[in-house]
Amino acid sequence: MINPVTIQYMSREEIERLLFSFSAEAGNSEAEAFEALARRLLALLEKASD
């Protein structure tokens, strides 16, 4: 089960897999915003590591 404590100990790769496994339902604006935020954060992390 994923919870805030578990997430603290996850590797970057595990977090990336978890975030990419989420998919917002159409019409759920909060879920769509979270998905967009997560994808943007991953893109920024990728850019920072280059």
C-alpha cells in the first residue's frame, strides 16, 4: 500500500513508475491537474539531471 511514509523511502525510479501509472479520468479537473503537475515535475527533474 502506498502512503506518505512509504513514498519517503522510494527511489526516483519507483516514484516515476508510480506517477506514470496514474491516469486522470476525463472531467475530473483535480485529477487532471495532478497528472499535469506530476508530468511537469518529472520533466523538470529530467532537465535538471542532464
